[in-house]
Amino acid sequence: DDGKRGEMQGGARACRMRSRKVAMAAATPAKRRLRTHKWKDVDEKRTSELLARPRVDFGAILGTVAPIVEDVRVRGDQALVELTDKFDKAKVALEDIVVDPRTMATPQLPDDVRAAFDVAFDNIAAFHEAQRTPEPTAVVETMPGVRCSRVSRPIEAVGLYVPGGTAVLPSTALMLSVPAAIAGCKVVVMATPPRPDGSITPEVLYCAQKAGVTHLLKAGGAQAVAAMAHGTATCPKVDKIFGPGNQYVTAAKMLLQNSEAMVAIDMPAGPSEVLVVADEGADPVHVAADLLSQAEHGPDSQVVLVALPGVDVDAIEKEVEKLLGELPRGEVAAKAIEHSYAVQVDSVDEAINFSNRYAPEHLIVNVEDAESWLPQLTNAGSIFLGRWTPESVGDYASGTNHVLPTYGYARMYSGVNLDSFQKKITVQSLTRDGLRALGPHVAKMAEVEGLDAHRKAVTLRMESMS
């Protein structure tokens, strides 16, 4: 009996030790490895899969968003107050849901924080101011007596969405409000989720005041987009809505631009993304940090490494793993890494070809003589050339805009720029001689198209000349 008892006790100890080992193994996080593909071995079907972004089921999301948008359209500010309490867990009084930042006290910020945002403001202003195109001094006379020109006019009322969910982004406040001010927009509504006590994040308020924002809407999500699109008793209706946001914000923008609200949006948007091209001279630490700088935005972000010959992908993966353990948002970034990947190419041409087909939001070219690549790079929201140009500088303070097309839309959309806040209006003016010369051709074309009123608008004038 004693022997059996000893065997049972020994077996129990062994079982406990095995259990502890299994538990320790389960507690040890798996290595985050980038799925690596050799470009020469990838067929067209697999290429299409690599170029595709993580799928977003907007059909299901619209089912959630549509009732929120309708509630705000019908009940206005009262709906905003209730929805802000429900979704943002913030208490905002009805009379305080929209405020004028120009009348509010300047927030107290640490000197280094204020200096950082001041530098960013100056650089963004300088870059966007340079985008002003002077009106043509000479009118184009397309034929004698027929003069044509084009003038720029600001969009009168714009809405700027500044996210404040998993990360507060005062940098977005600058990226949107500075070009709006330079363009001359008269009404600038900035929407951002309030803090639990109903106040605005000090850095966001500082940026809004510095750029001359006229209205601050203390709301986020689809409800904020709906308020700007339809207008409420206190929130002006805007003509165009700008800014990044989560899938609910994006769905609301897409829904409203095709509704009776008569509102435009800057661009379709999806999760943040970066494509990094690296050669063998690229520092693995720098490459890893660049990949993670977008991965930390959210679990649905996508990062892609395009590795030229000689790149040690394993070394980059080790640096990714190391940095993940140091990041406050490491868990978020790790989830994004799980559906990201690396592509090994054999030549510069292959790297450029893949990048142009992927059309990334951010494209980092961490190679020798990066400037020489630029003429061949055709699809990207923003490009970062060379060893010393991390994507972070464009996100914050180089001067370029960080509101960029994602999800492959860089094939046909530009990032936010000064023109985004303006309209181009064409102007024509004809003399009597001009109409005599051009009129018969216009009348004939109208006749061909069967639009007789168009024809008569010309011929009746010509008859009155005799």
C-alpha cells in the first residue's frame, strides 16, 4: 500500500509539473512573424489576395449607423446629448453640445507640448500656403471674341472630424483646420468626442483656437457626422466633411454623401496602412519601428514589408517582437501584425511594381538613392524617401497632410490638400463678334443632339444682331 501511495504521489507531482509547463507555454506569447512570400513564386490569384485589404462588412455596419443618423436628423441636439452619453460615456449639457472655441480660455499646456504643436502648425501652414495657385492673369481667348478663365472659391462651410476613441489625435485637428483657414472657409465645425466630464482635450482645443475654428461639436462617431451633414439647432450644416475615423464614422460619411443631406466627403477611408520597401542597407530596428508605427493605430491596420535582395527579414522580425514588448499599445499592434506580411523581391522593378499595385496609404522607401525611385512611384497617399524619413514626420509635423486615402484608393484619390477645401469655377465671356463666329457651330451641335432650346438660345441672339 505504501508503495502504491508513493507511486500515486509521484504521478501526481509529475502531472502537476506537466500542467505547470503547459500553463507556462500558454502564457508565453507566440512569436509574431510576418508571413513571407517570394514574389517570383506568387501566382496571379495569390497576388490578388495579397493586394486585398482586410474585409470590412459595411452592410452590417450600415444597419447600425443608419438609425443613429436618422435619430440625429429628426431630434437634433437632444439626440446628440443622449448618444454622446451612450457611446462616449460623456456628460454634455444640451446648451454646451456646440461651443465657440474663440471665446474659450486658452488651455494650459506644458511648454514642450505647446512648442511641438506650434512647429507643426507653422510647417503645415507653410506647405499648404504654397499650394495656392494664383488666378490666371491672362484670360484664354480660345477664338476671337471668346474668352475663358477659371476662378477658385472656398467651400463656405466645412466639417472636420477629429478622432478621440482609442487614441486622441490633436494632430488631425491641425491637418484639417489649417488648410481650411488658408482656403478661406467661413464656417469651420470641428467635431471630436469629449472627455467624460464633457470637456475637450486641451491639445485639440489649442489647435482649434490657433487655426480659427468657428464651432466645436462635442460629439464623436456617426452621430457627429450626421449632425454636421444635416445641421441641428446649434450645429451649422456643412457642405463637405473631412477626417479619418473608425468604421462607423466611415460608414456614416459614405451613407450621407448619397443622401438628401447634400454633403460631400473628402474620400473613402479604411484602416491605416503602411508599405515599407527596404534594401540590405536599411537598419532592421528602423524598419521594425516603421512597421509598428502604423500597426499601433488599430488591430485592423495592415503593414507590408517589401524586402530587396540581402534584407534579413528574420532580423526585422526579431526587432518587431522586441519593440512590441516595449509599446503601451503593443497588444493592439500585435493583432495588426498577425494579418500583415512580407514580400521578398529580386529587383527594384519588382518592388516598384508591387508597391504601385498595392497603392498604400503610406509608402516608405528605405533604400539607397531613394530619390531616384520617385518618378516611377505612381500610387501612394504619401511617400517617405530615404533612411532618415520615418512615416511619423508626415503624421505630425513635416508639413504634408496625414489625411490620406487608404484601402487602395490611392489609385484614384489624393490626400487632403488646399484644393480639397476649394471649388474651381469656370467663366466665359463672348463679344458680339465672338458669338457670330462660334454660334453657328454651337447651333449645329445642339441640332445634332436634338436640344432645340439650346439651339434657339444661340440663334435668337444672332438674329437680334442684324
